[in-house]
Amino acid sequence: MSIGPIGQSLGTATKELVRHWNETKEYWNDSKATEFEERFMTELIAGVERALPVFEELDKTLQKVTRDCE
């Protein structure tokens, strides 16, 4: 079992979301767009950035436990 790919998928999906958001901001550029970005996007991206290293650490720990139990 490996959770590394889950973290990688999360990172990839977040990059794709940011790309789409940046495209959207080209057309939606008013106070509501700014509010949306501050309220949701900034928090989401920061949360993913904090989570990715945790996924890596969990994957390393899980691999070590699996090896130790074999």
C-alpha cells in the first residue's frame, strides 16, 4: 500500500485548479472575484501546500512499517 500517489494526485489537481482559476480571473475581475480568491482559493492552496509534505512523510512511514513487518 502506498499513499504517495494520492499526494501526487492532489498536487496535480491543485495545479490544474490554479491554472483554471488564473484563466477565469482574466474574465472575472471584480470585487466578488477578489473575495472568492481570498476566501476560498488562497486557503485551499495553502492547505494543499501544507498537506503535501505530510503525504510524503506518511508514505515513507508506511513503507518502513511494511518492510519491518515482512
